[in-house]
Amino acid sequence: SNSAFLNWTHARHGRISGTDPASLTPRLGEAANLLGLELAAGRLPFIDMPYADGMTARLQELEPLLRRFEHMVVLGIGGSALGARALQKAFFPAQDRPAHTGPWLWIADNVDADSLEAWLQSLPAEKTVVVVISKSGGTIETIGQYFLIRDWLRTARGDAWTNHVIAVTDERSGFLREEADTHGLASMPVPDHLGGRYSVLSAVGLIPAAFTGMDWQALVRGAKTVGAPLCSSPDAATLGAHPAWHLAAWNHALMQAGYSQLIFFSYMPLWAHFGFWFAQLWAESLGKEGKGSMPLPAVGVTDQHSTQQMFLDGPRDKACLFLTCSSLPQGRTFPGDMPPKWDFLRGRRFGDLLEAEALGTRMALHKTGTPLVEIGMAQPSEEQAGRLMALLEITTLLTGWLLDINPLDQPAVELGKRLANARLGAPGYDTETADLGAFLAA
Ligand code: PA5
């Protein structure tokens, strides 16, 4: 049933038309071996964690606490925020609409003095819970925001400030763990070996999800349908039949053939932010040693009037993952009093427009030679979202293995962070401080 939601009809197209899907068979055995070893060693928690009983139980325990508040502010960046934002936009659109009366979820995933100030000026501290999320517990953007919010909470709530903070961080180490222990803050762990961009189905993404009232347990159930077969039998037969392996092999073939960009085109308007979540997952995992492909998040129909021109007639270096749903709400029916020129719309539903535009775009991409896999969601539900996220995470892992890089680290992004720390005068960055001096003097 996992493969039922992928449509491969137009996948082997353009320069990979003749590719033999079985050509990666020798690497299948190797990948299955590695998968078995890594799962057994507990190094792939994003595959088996979503249905670890402990996590679900701890989150259920936390739910009554969450219900005491009207506002949640999430402090986190990168993988500590993008999953929550994708879920918020898809399943909690009420907050962006007229007449919404709460709850309110605010995600502070940038160094944005304007927004932070607005929150600190207007949020009612007594009704606000702050979830500070950092796997390492030491990311300067997140911890910087935390110090300002902690100060605000202390001023407003005195000693009771500690009842307004939940820390999501490493179980044993890092500044945030020390902070949680020192002040007795509520906390949930980010399991060992769980990197930020693979963590949406842990407390990192699920606490904000639970706060908005979405069905977070269905997210977990959906993820389980994708990951569980690999956990129970990580062998070549199971992996070879798994859609994540097929997608990884397809992407590997694309990269070999010079397709350096991967469009993530969502024709589920509310799911547009899954594109940003996926972009981080794909780019930060695979952009190594000159390898990988650049993810390009796009949303239909908006980007048909924008980047689509480049997709269709720019450099022939793009493939596409095309997200659709066969059961989106169809909206209102066009009335009968339209001018003759528009009469063809009479009796049709607003949703027919989206369906027609999606078909038009998919066919246009095909006609211009773009290899494309359609991911068809049966419903716009939490369960389907969990399946999609687990599928894309496992696909990213396997693609990294096929590229012979480590998809779980991110060494290159560290340099910019070290230089920023040096600029601020943090101790222990002497080399970077000297480098910065030379750069600025040039
Ligand atoms: O995916 C990743 O590993 C990164 O994007 C991290 O999520 C991001 O750098 C934040 O790290 P941390 O959770 O340690 O604060």
C-alpha cells in the first residue's frame, strides 16, 4: 500500500528515459546491510522512534499542561522549527483566518527583533508557554531568544516563570539540559542520533502539533506504516520493494544524468510549507563533496505565475516531485449569472480550477522533458502527512548512502556559525577571530 501513493508513469523521462531501475541492485544488498546494522545500533531513531511507546506516553502526560495556555511560543531554528511550521500551516490554518480566537502558536525561527519585540509587548505572559527546542542545547540564535524571553517571563511571573517553559533537548548534555535541571523545567528529550531535520515526529514537532489540537497520534501512525516494515525486516527483499528505495534510486539516476535541481511542487495549497521542510532535509543532508541536488519548493497554482517559466524553459536540469490530493475540499459552485465568455464555469466547483491547473502543469513539465514522480495523497490528513514525512526522510537517508556521503551530518554549515560566534566575542574562537580580522581588513 505504500507504493500505491506514488505514480511512476512519467518518472523515467528526459535524459533518464532508458535507465534500468534494476541497475542499482548490487547496491541494494549493501544498503540493506547497512540499514540493518544502523537500526540495530539505534543510530536511525527517525525510522523507529515515531512509534516508541515512551515518547507517545510522555507527550500524553504533557497534554494537560499544554491545555492550560492560550499562546505557545516555539524557540528553535532549522530542523527544530521547520517541521512544526509545515504542520501548523497544513492543519491549523484557523490561526491565519478571520475570527480566530485561539489557541495561538508563534514560531520564532529567526533573529527577528521586530517580531520578538511584538510578542514581548503583547503576549499575556500568564497565558503563554514557551517551548525552547535545541538538540545541541547551544544554538546561539535559539539560546539568545531564550535569554530575552526568560527575562520577560521573570519580570511578569516572578519565580513562577519556570512553569511557563518546556525544554526539548538532549537527554544528558548541553546548556539547555543544565538549564532544565537547574530550574526544574518541564522537558522532553531529543533522542540520541536524532538530527534536527529528521526530528519532526519527535517532541520537536509533536509538542507544537499537540498544542494546536491536531491529531498528532495519527501523524505517528502514518509514519509507522512507512518505517515499520524496514524495522521488522531490514533485508534486501523488503528494502527493494520499499518506495523510499525506489525514490532514492530514481534521484541517484537523476544526479548521475546531470539533473542538479529537484522541484517539490505542492498542489495542496495548505501544504506549501512541507516544501520548505523538505528543502532543508534534502539540502542539508545531501549537499556534500560537490554532490546532491538543489531542492526548489514551489506551490501550485501560485508559482505557475512565477518560477514556472524557469521550470519549463530554463536549463534542462530539473526533476520534480509533484504533490497532489484527490480529496481536497472543492469549495463553492460557480453561480449561473456569469457573462457568456465565462459560462463554461457554471456548475463547476472552485476546486475544479486547482485540479485543472495541476493537470496542466504536470503535463507541461512532462512535455518539456522533466522527469516527474507524483505523490498522491488520499486525504489531506495527519496520517497521510506522517507517511509523507517518513517517506521523504528515509528517501533522503538512502539517497545519501547511494551518493557515498553521510546524510546525517552537516559539517559545512558549522563554519558560518563559528565565525558568527567569533564576531560576538565568544571564547574559544581564536583562529576564526584572526580569519575575520583578515577578511574585514581586505
Ligand atoms: O537539521 C539540523 O541538524 C539543523 O538544521 C539543526 O536543526 C539546527 O541547526 C538547530 O540545531 P539545534 O537543534 O541543535 O539548536
